[in-house]
Amino acid sequence: MVHDDIRQRIEEREESLSPYAMKSRLSRGRLKLEEPCPMRTAFQRDRDRIIHSKSFRRLKHKTQVFIAPLGDHYVTRLTHTLEVSQIARSIARALNLNEDLDEAISLGHDLGHTPFGHVGEEVLNSLYPGGFRHNEQSLRVVDILEKDGQGLNLTWEVRDGILKHAKTGVDILGEDWGEVETLEGQVCKIADIIAYVNHDIGDAVRAGIISDGDLPRQAVAVLGRSHSERINTLVSDVIDYSWAATGADHGRAPVISMSPEVLEAAEILRQFLFERVYKVAGDQSERAREVVRVLYEYFVENEERLPEEYSRRSDSAERKAVDYIAGMTDNYALRMAGKVAKGADF
């Protein structure tokens, strides 16, 4: 057939990427051996599997910071994911890295996030004996939970990027930032920061928690006042400071980073959001906290009420409850908690 060698031709084109880029033909492989696709590289196949998954579709009804907001223009997990993908691909393209790998990691990085943003994550982490971290849950989703327990069988590089993207509460590029094995994974990790720091400002202004004039002057002076200016400054700086990743600068190690001045400004902005936005949003989310608590306690005590794809697993009741709740959208969790409170069938 005419398309039998398309994948090979794409893989040959990847040889023109940076010597530090991850080539799809050199992937460490999948958990389960598969025949390669004749038309798509391994990373393109991963991207498609993620996009067609149920977990990816549910991201459109999971909120980012503000719980079930009334406005139509607040960021959701899905729009956040798309913004991360766009930023990561822009950086990868400029540095001559593998865009397909960055796209797959970006699209899959938040599949395991709970309803109600980080509030839901905090509650499950406090309730579940093994603790809960959304990056680990995202890996569990693609490895185990998707496709009725078969998982998506993604490549090692995409799984590594998904697992290691998280950095909640740590300084940007600080000591506890963590390592990702590929440069593409590093790009996704920093693109995630660039995306949420900027769109969370817009949501906070929209919600009336802050105004544009409240932003730290030092950060504004370096990064810019508008959303587009800040994104452009951050993305351009990452590209400039990480130019060794292209292979053109043999005097520096290939690493994805920022210049000291821009990094300091970005960290100031991130700290501002934690103090002025995330704490306020969290304090106003007691209803969401109660919903997650009620659902967890109910399904641990009533394991037989879980959907069959969860109840038939050999995991503990606590693990099954966490898997089910983490996959819920905000509105579904609210409806389910309402039924539990009324003792209704579902």
C-alpha cells in the first residue's frame, strides 16, 4: 500500500532534529510489545491515543482554580492542557526538538487530575493512606485505568514526562524541581508553569480577587503587563537561554531553563498567585472539600456501589474509591454527592 513507509519517512526526517532531541525510533518502548504503526511514529500514536481517551474528554468539565464558575471564559483543565501543548510545541520547534513527543506529554500530563482543581487533590491526599499526587494518577490512568483496564500502553518517554511534570509548591527550576529524562519532558514541565501562571492571573482578575494593578511591579517590569507580553517574554527567554539544546552551542550543556532575571520575575509572580489567589480560592472551596470527603467515605464503605470497571479490580476499597473520584468532573461529583446525601439510587 502507498502509506506503508510513511512512518519510516517521518523517522528519517527526525534525523535532522537536534542531536539532543529524542528520536521516536530510539524510544525505550512500551510496557507491552506492539507492532509499529505504518503511518505514525510512536509518539504520534501516543498523542492520538490520549486525545481519543475518555479521560481527555472529561478535562473540559474539570476546573483549574475556581470551582464550577458561572462565567464561560474561565480556564478548564482542557484549555490549560491545550495552552501547555501550544507553548511546549513552540519551544520545541524553535530548539529543533521533537514536537510530537512534547505534544503527547502535554496532552496527557493532567489526565489524572481530580475534580475541583488542587482542592480535590489536597483532600484525596489527606484521606487516602497512600497519599495522592495527580502526576502519579495521570500515569495510572494511561497505564491501567483507560480502555476498561487495558491502559493506553504509551511509550516510556511520554510516561516519564507525564510522571515527572509535577512541581507543586516548589521554586521554578529550584533544588526540588526534579529531573525529566528527555529535553522534551523538560520543555513540557516549564511550559506548564508558563501557562498556568499567566492564565490564572486572567481568571483571578475575572473573579474580582485581584486587578491588573495588583501584580508585583518587579515582575511586570521584566515580563510585561498583558497576558500576551508575559507569554512572549517567557517563551522567548526559555528559547534564548536553552539554545544549547539545538546542538549549535557546544560550550554549554543542553538544558531547558530561563535567564536569572526572567526566572526571578516568574517566581515572584508565582509566589504572588499562591498568596493572593490560590489561598483565597482554597478558602472559598469548603463545599468542594466536603463533596470529595463524602464521596470517598461513601465508596470506601459501599464498594459494591462503584461502577463495574472499578469494583471488579483487585485493589483495596480505598484505591478503587480514589480512582473513581479522581476521574470525576466537577459537576458529576456534585451530582453524585447530592445523591449520596439523599440516599438515592445511581
